[in-house]
Amino acid sequence: FPNGLETGLLARCSATRSHVMSSERYLFLIKGSLVMAQPLAAPETGELLTSLLQQGFVVAPLPVWASNAEQALACYEAAAQRQVFADALAGRAL
């Protein structure tokens, strides 16, 4: 990450709520290259999760606190990039 970018992302989203003001917890639903961010507390989440899981989506093991879906997706992408980098450093194939 460019100097300070990762710190800025962590300030806006976190795995714990204590780091983010006026935020909600998001789950990520994945199917192929499609990633959807869904607020956990939204009234439609239960029905939507059931439908998407039946369609072959999976729930990513990375819930985050974020102010909105766009920010939540940015957090997810940043975490995915960090994992690719960690795998490369560990000598695993990209």
C-alpha cells in the first residue's frame, strides 16, 4: 500500500466496532468473482441470505464494521490484497 493508505482503510473499517463511528456490521457473499456486501442488521438480510445461499453463494469469513456498502467492499478488497501478498511472501503461488 502507498504510505498511509492501509492505515486510512483500517480507520474507516474494522473487524471490531470500536474503531468505526456510526457504522454497521457487513457480511460478504461471494460467487465466482462477484462479491456482495450486505449489512447484517438490515431487515431483508435473513431472506436474502437464504436465497443467495440456495443460488450457490458462500459467506466470506471476514465480517467488518463499515459506514456503508462501498466502504465495506473496499475493506474486503484491501484484506484480499493483503492475503495475496502474505501468500506470495510465504512462497505460495499467486
